[in-house]
Amino acid sequence: MLKPLGDRVIIEVKEEEEKSVGGIVLTSASKEKSQSGVIVAVGQGRTLDNGTTLPVTVAVNQTVLFEKYTGQEVKHDGKEYLILHEKDIIAIVE
């Protein structure tokens, strides 16, 4: 199990569709990285200069949208995850 530190979260990125809107099958090289995923772990929060901890506002199992080209991709137990700071999350999908 991976445990993020500080205000980082671990996201399991959703797979993109393999067809375009017009029905054209896309190769894996032409597919863009998805910008949504499900949070699988959250850190304790960001420590402020005065020593207090600002808790993370997102939770495990929430689907979120995040900024493109952000975070660190990692593999663990055969799965791919994205580790990023909470500030890189732009929306919660409800």
C-alpha cells in the first residue's frame, strides 16, 4: 500500500475511450492521458509555517479532475497511479 505524504493524493487514472467521436479507433500513441481518476489514498495535509496542519479537502473514492501534465506516475503491485499535490486537483465529480 502506498501512503502519500503531506498534501499529496494518489489517484488511479481512468482509461480513455479507444474511439474518437467520429468512431475512428485510436492507437495507444495518439491517445491523450486522461485528466480524471479516483482517489485511492490521501496524505494528512500541508504543514503551515506556524506548525499547524491544514487537512486535505478531498477523500478516498472521490472522482476528481486534475491538471494536465502534472504529478508523478508510479507503478505499484502491477497498477499505475498518479501522485500529485491537492492544489493540482481542479474539481470533484459528483
